[in-house]
Amino acid sequence: MKLENHDVIVVGGGLAGCIAAKAVADKGKKAAMVFPNGGKSELSSGCLDVFGVVPGEKPAIVYDYAEGIKQIAAKEEHPYHNAKNAVAKGIDAVVELAKIGGYELIGFEGKNVWIPNMMGTFTLVSYVPCSHEKAVFIKGESKNVLVVGFKGNVAFNAVAAAKSYKKYQKKLRLNNNYYSLNLALNGMTGRHRLSDSELADYLDTDEGIDDLSKKLKSFLECNSNSYDLVLLPPVLGFFRYRKRLRELREACGVDVAEGADVW
């Protein structure tokens, strides 16, 4: 890379770096980004957390993120104390940038909401990708949730996760019922150490999604329980996850969603 071909060098590839580079480009200048990895954005599932928890001696959960911004900006030692009037604009810029890139983030009227994650607990988020939208839980709701895992997948255990969700949700005053299912996919037969990436590659194919659809549909038709949601780990392909969600929902006749990845 020739530095003389750029007006600004942005160090870092996370959300802050992306927004900084966009601001430079919006001014008609050329920006180059330098980073060893994608920053926090690479480690998350694509959800956006906006001050769900305000730190302190007694950390406080805030369900209205505008109130969270207000509280954190009141602390003189926090960088947002001097940028409090620009935080909302920054959030809008992140959401806009994601949409331009074909990755639409869905918000909940300024509210923070709970979503189950792959560790068997819940994450407080403000915006989620479309594949996660139906997995969001609101206080007062009660759903029957079928937690689905895949045999051989070393990253997620559906049985353990369902038990953990049921226990952990009491802290959040949620009241859902959790059941579990481990599926053996035909295309993954004999695989004893199956990664999320391998599952996503398989489910990006017509063969893979047809395999999953038939097995899920068969289980749901033969099971005496009625489910409101089928919760999957975040493995529904890299490129066609919107299409895959529609196909699964149509085949199964029930809401299907991915849970959040590990932060």
C-alpha cells in the first residue's frame, strides 16, 4: 500500500474504524484501513449493543438505551462525556452503513432486549440482524422454544443450553419453556468434530437446507409438543441466510431464528 495515495490512514477494523473511514469518504477524501483483524465486530454475531449496562460499583441494566447514553455521558471521565450529542448520530451511521453493505440491523424502538446466546445465557442488545429477530425475548411473554443443535458440532450443545436458558432466565424475569434436539445431518455423517463454519457452508447449499428442513419438519410433526420458536446456533449459511430462514419457516410452519454468537 502506498501511503501517498490516501489522505487518511485509519488504524483499526472494528465499528469505530469503519465509521471513521466512512466519515473520511463522505468528505470526498481517500481512506485506507489498517488492522490485523476485524476488531470487536469480528468477534460478535453482528448484534449491536448500545449501553445496555451502565458500569459502576453497582452496574445498572438500562432498557432504554437513550437513558443509558445519558447516564454514561454524565461521567466526566468517560469519552462520551464530550461526545454525548453525537452518540445517537453515530448509532444511526452504523445502522446505515450496515444496510448499505446488505446487512440490515433491526431495532426495537429504542429499547434494549434479551437474546439467548450460544453460552447458554442471554445477551442484552439494541439491534439484531434479521436472522436473530424472532429469537428476541420480551418480559411478559411465554414461549415454547425448541433448541436445536447438530451432532458432532463442538461449539454448541443443545441439551446443556436448553437447561441453562431455563435456569438463567429467572434472573431476567423471563418465563419460557425450553426443549432440546440434536440432529444428525446426512451431509455431515461420520463427522465427530464439526465446526460452525462447516455447518454454515453446508447449509448455504440447497442440499444442506433441504436436509435440515426435512428432519425438522419430521420431528415437529411427530412430536406431541407445540413450539412457538425453533432456535438454532448461528450457522444458517454465509450468504443465503434470509432465503434459508424463509424456507425453514415455510417447511416447519413455526418461527425459526438464530441465537447470538459468543461475544
